[in-house]
Amino acid sequence: MTIDAKVALPLIGDVLKEALPVMGELVKAIAPLLQPFADAAAKKIAGDEESASKPIEFSLTPEPEKKTLTITW
């Protein structure tokens, strides 16, 4: 059985119409996972190593906050 090119075009079109929304959803799902790697690669390409090598400073003694809960009946 052979498929003529004229017959195959609508089939390919139907497959693409069904596949493109699925591919869009797949890209939306994977994009946040790939973003940190893309940022690191962009910094490496641009030569922006300063911001990547800065130490992060945290306060060693956090000040406790006093919170009050008042319940009235």
C-alpha cells in the first residue's frame, strides 16, 4: 500500500494540529526546570562571574518577633 503525497498532506496536518498543543504544554512544564541551567549558561557566555561568586550573608542571630493572638467571644 502506498500513500500519495496529496493524501499524506491532510494526515500530516491533522497530526501537527494535535501535537502542537501537547508540545506547548510540555514546554510550559519543562521550562521552569531548565531555567536555572539557562541562567548559568547565559552568565558563563556573557562572562558575568561576579554575581555568581558573591557570598550570601545571613544574620546569625535573628530577632524573635513577638506575636499576639487575641480571641474574643
